[in-house]
Amino acid sequence: MGFSEPGPLILLSAVIGFVGTVLFSVALIFLNHVYLPRHLPPGARPGKVNLVFLCLACFAYALLAIAYLLTVTGMI
């Protein structure tokens, strides 16, 4: 393994990072709009615009993940 090509390891690392990005986005929506508002004063709560942009980012990441999986499996 010491003298193998680094390509597969780099690809695996990128995929793990991408999955982490998708999970982080979903967790951020849950944290900011489900859990924290109960514990914050009204002035510090995140607004609707924040939710819209976080949902857009989550949707974009999910679409990219699906596109990648379909490409890797040969369906596209």
C-alpha cells in the first residue's frame, strides 16, 4: 500500500468529506430551527431567510450527491 497510486484514497477522502457536508447542513437546520429557538430570546432566533438559504444549500448538496452516485453506478 505504501507505493500505490494515491487516486483511490483521494477519491474516498473527497466522498467522505462530501457526505459530511450534507449531514452537517441537515444538522444545522435541525439545530438552528428546531432545538435552539426554545432556548434563545426572540431577538437571537434565526429568521425565515436563514431557513430558506439553508434549505437551498441542503437541496443543492443532496442533488450533487445523487448525481455523483448515479454517475459512479453508471446509471447516467
